[in-house]
Amino acid sequence: GDSVTQMEGPVTLSEEAFLTINCTYTATGYPSLFWYVQYPGEGLQLLLKATKADDKGSNKGFEATYRKETTSFHLEKGSVQVSDSAVYFCALNKVYNQGGKLIFGQGTELSVKP
Amino acid sequence: GAVVSQHPSWVICKSGTSVKIECRSLDFQATTMFWYRQFPKQSLMLMATSNEGSKATYEQGVEKDKFLINHASLTLSTLTVTSAHPEDSSFYICSAGGGFLNTEAFFGQGTRLTVV
């Protein structure tokens, strides 16, 4: 079946370090790909998305490129801040007109130290 | 952007009682909503698809008699955890599709359920 795999956490970085969180997926067809962020005790917020191959999603300094050849959607940020500490989820959606139906990776906890 | 409101944010209940969680789309209509469950430090698992005016569709392994879903209007879906037990303690999150051609997901803020 369809699935999403993320690198395990927690990831601990110093402020201004470079961030990469790996995400690979298994799915038939042409899914849309997403990164969501969850702050402690809160729900999920959409960070960025890409709907077709080679698309690059970007937001708040975060970027991810939809690579169909490697079935990947790795999240990157050039310089992290303490406020970026959160859990990051990679997800895919295959049902085009049911945007709320997602398959999530296991989440990667990021901790940024000053 | 579209807003999905979930209530309550947290609830503590005694074993054997039932708890109802509401999920509302505040500024758009949602014919379909989704309920997820998240265990501590784990991912979100889809429990069921809530369909307005019809029965919910449950994912494999989810007890439909334990987790009752009602979607009586285009803006409200409810999840009732019946005869709750400590193992039902979890974080429950709803989502609704919206945006252009219903391709975006909007999440509620989640409900922390603790059964004692």
C-alpha cells in the first residue's frame, strides 16, 4: 500500500545550522506531497506542498522539491532558529478532491538549541 | 484561509463514560471530514472518513461501535468515543478538505483525551 517514510528523530541542531529531513514515499499514480509542522500541544499547520514532479514548495525559509525519480520530498532550511523546534510530518494525498485525506510519515522531532 | 475548529481542546473522563468531540468548518462547507488519532510521539493514523448525510467509512482495525461518527450537516462532524477506557487516551485530530477543487486539507487544533 501507499506509505511515507521519514528519517527518525529527534534531530538536534544549533541555531543557524542547515536542516535536512529526509522523506521518501511509496505510491501509485501521482500523489500530492506535503510537509506539516506540529508545535507542542497543537494541531497541524501546512508548511509547504508540491502537486507534481519537479515542483518546489517553499515557505518561511523551508523548501522541498518533489522528485519522482527518487520518490522523495526532502525538507531543507538553510539556517534554523529556535522557534523552528517542532515535529515535522511528511504526507501524501492521492485523492485529488479529498484534500483532507492524508497518509503521514512517522514525524521527525526537531530541537534547535541557541 | 479556511478554518476548522475542534472542541474541546482537552477532556478528562472516567472509564466507562462516553465523550463527544466536535469538528466544525467555520467558513466553508465540508461534505467530507476525516478523523485521525495520534499516539504520543507517533504519526497520525486515519481512523475514518466522515460523510455528510451518510455513514462514515472506517479504516481497517477501527471499531465503528467504539468510535461513533456523525456528520449531520455540511459544517459539523462529531466523534463519540463510547465506553471509554484508558487505552483510548490519545490525541484526536479532524481535517476537512477545502480550497480550490477541495484539494487542500485544513486541520482542527486537536483534542487531547485522557481516560482515567
